Amino acid sequence: MKELKVFFILLLFIFTTNTHAAAASITATPSATTFIDKLKQIEKLKEKIATKVAELRQKEKGGVFGTVKSANDTSITITSKSKEFIISYAEDTVFFKIHDGVKSDPLDSKQAKKLKPGEQIVALGYYDSSGTSLSTKYIYIYNPVVHIIGKIADKDPGNYTITVKGPVGNTLVDIETYTKIYSYNKKSGLGRGGFSKLKENDVVHIFATLNLKEENRVSAAKIISFTFPMTPEASPTVAVKESSISATPKIK
């Protein structure tokens, strides 16, 4: 009888021990699986980061200034220094218009569809590995700067305009508040002038921006007038400071 009791106690002990071990095994298994899954997720994240870093290393921050050749829903093709660049843009690309050196409020990407051939832009972003494509974040739109040479055919003091006759026809020139006017004569050379000193038949060199709403009309940024007949033999060499007007407009 005593031996039977010992047997039952031993059997109970074995059963209880196995039950705890099984329970411990069941409890430990999910924790181990979760830990392994997390390790796998970390490895995948490290791979993604490494890939992104490699992509960023292949890209180079930069910007390009050029003239619009064409534009579509995702990209703008421009020419700059006889080379073509493809400017890609997205919904988060921010556009600005620059007028008289002043930046407009931010415009959305729909502005790209309004771009016309001949307009000038500055695009800032990342070059691809070829260096001919730019993924942009900011695009600044400028009115094109033109150089007009001709004679003053008409002057309208009431509207502050002059009509300049050049090799390709007449151009109506608006004199703005920011227009700088210079006059040249043999005695004193180049000096500051004004609208009142501009006369018909004066030969003028004009740097201006196009009026995009009206053909053959510009807004003058700088005018240099010569008040005597110009011939190839008598044409003077005029020194003009480059800082007065730049091919690449400044952003304020």
C-alpha cells in the first residue's frame, strides 16, 4: 500500500513537470517568432536605407537657366548654352514668377502647362547621373530679356512710350519707373539721361523684357541713346557695366 502511494506521487510529479514544460514551450514560441520577424524587418529597412543612400549619392544638387522649348504634363524641355535639358516636375514642385526682380507668391504645378516657347526659367533640383535631366523642386519663370537696336520713329509723352524702327519692323517700347536711360555724345561720352532727352531719329540700344500679352511690345530696363548719325566709321565703343543688367535675373 505504501509503495502504491509512492507510485502515484511520482506519477503526479512527472505529469505536473511535463505540463509546466509544455506550457513554457507554448509561451516561449510566439516570443521567439516575433523577435525573428522584427530582425527580418530591420534587415529589410537597412537594405532600403542603403539603396536610398546610393541613389542620393548618384544625384547632384544643381540648377539650370534656359529658354523653354516645349512643355507637357510631367516635364519641360529647355535650351541652355546650345544644350537641351529635360526638367521633370511633380505636384509638389513650386513655381514662382519673377517680374521686375520681385518674386510672386507660390504657384502650383498647373503653371507649367501655361509656359510658352521662348519664356525663360530657372530650375533648382537634382541632376540624374547623365547630367541632362533635372528633377526639380523650385522653378522660377522670367520674362525673356531682348536686345533691340534701331532708330526712334515716334515718341508719345502722354503714355511714356517710344516706337523704335529696327531691321525687322517697329517695336513699341514702354518706359517704366525702373527704366535706366543713358545718352552718349562725343564731348562728354556716356552719361545719365531721361525720357525728355530722347528724340526722334536717335539711335538706341534697348535691353527689355517682352510683353507676353502683346506682340512687338516690350518694357525697357535700359536704354542707351546716341544723338548723332551713326555710321560704321563713326560708331563709338561704349563701356556699359555688366552689373546694370544681367542675363540671369536676380531673385529678391
